[in-house]
Amino acid sequence: MFAKTVAVSSGKDSKKIKYVTVPPNERLVIGIIFAIAALMGLVILEIAHLAFLKTWNSEIFAAITSIIGAILGVFISQKT
């Protein structure tokens, strides 16, 4: 998903162009996985808060929206 395709010339004077796929940075992938896991944990926490205390917790919701914003920011800022 985050892999880039880069055009590379085959030689000095060659006009042949070869396309190479560059894998994403490992830190980026681990960060996205951690953010998705944190998002799932916060959603479960908000559902439990609603089920047991029957009230809405705005702090948990604010954390959920900030993590969603961070994940969307990573997806939007990736150049293809």
C-alpha cells in the first residue's frame, strides 16, 4: 500500500526505463499498526464506558478523533 514505483534508467546512454518498486519504511508500517491497535483499544474502551456507566466520555472520543486524524494524515501525505 505504501510502496512506491520509481523509474530507473538501465544504463548511462540507454533509453530503456525500468520500473522498480521501493518498499515502505519499516518504522512507518509499525507506526500505522500501533495507531490502528490504539484506535481499536480506545473504541473498545468507549463502548465499555457506554455500556457500564451509561455516559459518553468526551476525552476518549477526543483521543479517537486525534488518532484517526494522524492515520489519515499519513495516508494523505504519502506521495505515489
